[in-house]
Amino acid sequence: MTRSRSAVAIALAGALVLTACGANEPPSGASQAQATRGGTLRILSDGQTQNFDPAKSSNLAITSLGLVHRRLTAWHNKPGEQAKVVPDLADVGKTDDGGKTWTFTLQEGLKFSDGSPITAADVKWGVERSFAPAFSGGLGYHKQLIEGGADYRGPFEGAELKGIQTPDDRTIEFTLVRPYGDWPWVVSTPAFAPVPKGKGAEADYSEHPVTSGPYQLAKYQKGVEARLTRNPHWSTDVDKVRAGLPDEVVFQLGQDASVISQRLVADSGDDKFAFGSSFVSPAQLAQLANNPSAKQRLVTSKSGALAYLAFNTGKAPLDNPKVRQAFQYAVDKTSYQIASAGNAELAGDVATTLITEGIAGRGKFDLYPTQPTGDPGKARELLAEAGFPDGLPELDFVVSKSNNYPDKAQSVQASLARAGIRTTIHTLDSDAYTSETTGDTATFDLTLSSWQPDFPSANANIQPLFASSEIGGGGYNLSRYRNADVDRQIGEAQAAVDPAEAGRKWAELDKRILQDSPVVPLIYTRNSFLRGSKVANLFIADFPAYPNYLQVGVTP
């Protein structure tokens, strides 16, 4: 799905690890202390706001929103184990017609933070609310899938969404426009959190939500803090996904990212009970190299987002597949690693596939085998075969100012030049970059980006980046890639209910798309996070490359 119309995935260029080896092994020393019930956990954020409105959220199921809002399903998420969908408010759903109709049964005894019962009607209301234009901006994989969703405008004018039925208080049924095997994953996204029927019409609902998770919002001050206290009506008896260990969770907002790292390195006072929500930067990682105390409090992902070079395939000469294949050999991926984080080990492994690590169905292959430093001779040979013996006309290479992209672009530019491919780099601020790359028209030739799926399925890797429906209109098919056969195969893979069958289909699509070479996979990025010495059970599973907030606690 697209960013504006639906998915807002974690499209951040990753960074970084102090050491790849043992990144998610059980930590040593003070980090092995057992988390206990009680205390205050502090999360240091460089953001000015913290959004607790599920309709407006693009939050992963394991991060901040999951502390206050449950969904129909959740994620099993532990290091060394493949992510899988598990029950949350309801079971994981069943379908009797090949994936077009899905039925979920809620647990008994569920309550909101105000003590009222959570019913299927409240879940339906929460989903319907996400369709209202005033509450747009959150993940929206469901909006084009639920029957009647294409034209639905929300519940506040009295209309109901016909594709959702609630025959009783514990049963909710979804009728989709087509079979969709990943629906149990989709209902783990924020919009499937319950909102008491009839509530949530006000624009500032995020500042006083009625919650279903372990915590409720006790205080909110933009740019300062969001303070969560215990929801007295939540219990581990009915929630096996969230540990709910701290008595309070405090988001300290508006903190400078570099200052956050400095505070956590110093590890004094309340910061002992804190962790940073943003990545530790390459420069900060280098500073930690000679600080053993801080190094043991660094938590690093095994892998992460796919960083890639995208071509505007709708524009000559990049509309020629052989020209695009030349780039597969021209790019020096080692140079990109160094530009990303100082060296190859810090940046993340070289990528040769589109499906990221930790996702079911991912296969290992390399259609364009070469040294990580590239093969300029092979690239020139392919360009000559495509009718460009003297190289290509100068290309417009557009990048965002954020996430060190200008430096990364220069590394790619240098390796392309060795193959006779000349480029001019244009750096744009965030809004201008998004408009240029995801708008309805695009004049650029090349761009750099990265992508981490919104849920643990190859569907969320492939469809947003390569389905023709995601071109323009805020869609994230930056390469403007159109292939009717690939669109058909995406639909077939999405319709597969059996995970093994779906995995095979997605793996085939991975190879099929790379044969057309709409992008060059560069690296699977790594993310590092720093914690205070009293924070316990802060881990990063194989997917996603973010800590599981729902399991974190503190020690006395």
C-alpha cells in the first residue's frame, strides 16, 4: 500500500552496529539483570509529539502504541525466532472461503481503561473511524481491501462499513473484495485497536484515548512528555503479548538525538532507567568503541531495512532493462557501506534480494554475481549491448537531505562514473523529496531509499515497492515499475492462505522483479539503540529492527 493512501512503512536508511557478532545474544554483566514488576521506564525521544490515536498511527505492533492499545492480533517476536502472528484481543482468525471472508472471536472478560467491556462493535467502530478523512494518516492496508471501503468516509455521519459485521459481542467478520492470505497480519495494525463505539470524534483524541493495553495516558504535554500509568482493568490473564512490567512509562519528548546518546552514555540519575527511541548515529558509535560500559548497553539488530538504488523506469534510457542491469554491476556496495557507517561491518550486510531478513519466504540468491566492489567492465559491456558504447547521458540523481543520503549518493556516484555513468546529485529537503519521488509526475532518474515492512510478511516487502498501483499518489513504487505479469503474481501471492505456498510465491516474485532490475539492492541496514544500566529485557528480534517495547522493564 502507499504512504498517503495506506502504508507508512519504516523507510529509513539504517545505521549501524558496534559489532555484528553476537548482536542479539543475551547481554552480559549488568544487562543480564532480571526485569522486575514496578518502577518507571523512561523513553527518550527526539520527536515533539507522541501519537496515541490508532487511526492516525503507523506504529509497529511492538512499539509505543502497543503499550496503550491492543489489536485483534499481535506478533510473536523474539531473537532467533521467525516472527509469527498470535492472538491478542481475539484469536488469529479463520476463513472458510479461501481468504475472502475472515472471522475473529474476541476473548471473554476484556475491558477498556474506563472499566467498560470491549466488544466486537468497538473494534468495528475503531476500524470505521480510520476511514474518516479527519483521522487519516495511519497505516491503511485495510482500506482498499474491506468490501465497501473504497468509497467509505467513516462512521460519524451514521454510515456503517458493510464489509464488517458483528453478529454478537464477541464475533467480528470481515468480507474482503478479494482473497487475502495476510489478513491476520493486517488486523495487527493500529486501526484494529478498539475505540468505544460513538467516541473519538474529537481531533485531540490522541491526548485522552480510552485504552485497552497495560497503560493509560495520564499526562501529555507536546514537546515535553507523555506519561503512562497502569490501566487498572488490564491483566496478564487476558494478555499474553505484553509484560506490563513498569508502573509508569514516561516518554521524554523533544530531546536532541546526540544529547540522548550523551545522557545514556553518562548513565546517571533517572537516565539509568531510560533508553533512546532513535538510532545511535555512526559518529556516536565510533565514540563508544573505547567505552566498555556503554558498549555492553548497546542493543543492535542483526539486520533491518533494505537500502536500495531506484531507477525511474518510465524515463529513457532507464526504460531499457539491459541499461538497468548494467547498474547491478557498476555499483560498489562496499563503498556504500563505508558511506553509511564507516565500514562494512557497521553498516549491514550486502543485499542481493528484495525480501528482508527475518521474513518467511525469503530465499538467498544473487542474479548479478560480482565482487561487492562491483564490476565496471561488465557494466560497460551491458551498456554497449544496449546501444550506449560511450556511456549514458548525464542522469539526475535525487536524494533527501536526511539520514546521511548526500554522502551515500556521492559513494554511488563515484562507482557509477567508473562504468561510464555520469550523474548530477540534487539534494532536497524532506517535503520536496517526497513530492518528487512519490508524486504523480517525476523528472528524476535515480534515487536512494530504504524500506522495512509494516508487518512480517514478504507481501509488505514486495507490493508497496513494485505493484503498479503504488505509482504516484503518494505510493512508494519509486522506480515507477510497471509489469502486468508481476501485478498478477502479486495478487496470486496475496491470495495464498497457506504460509508455505505464499512464501514460495513471494520468493519467485523476488527473482522475477530483479530480472527486470527496477532497483539495485545495496545493504540490509543495521540499527543500534542505547539503554541505561537499569533497563532490562531490551532486545531486538530478527524482525523488525526495533526494540520490543512491550517486554521492557527496569531493575531496582
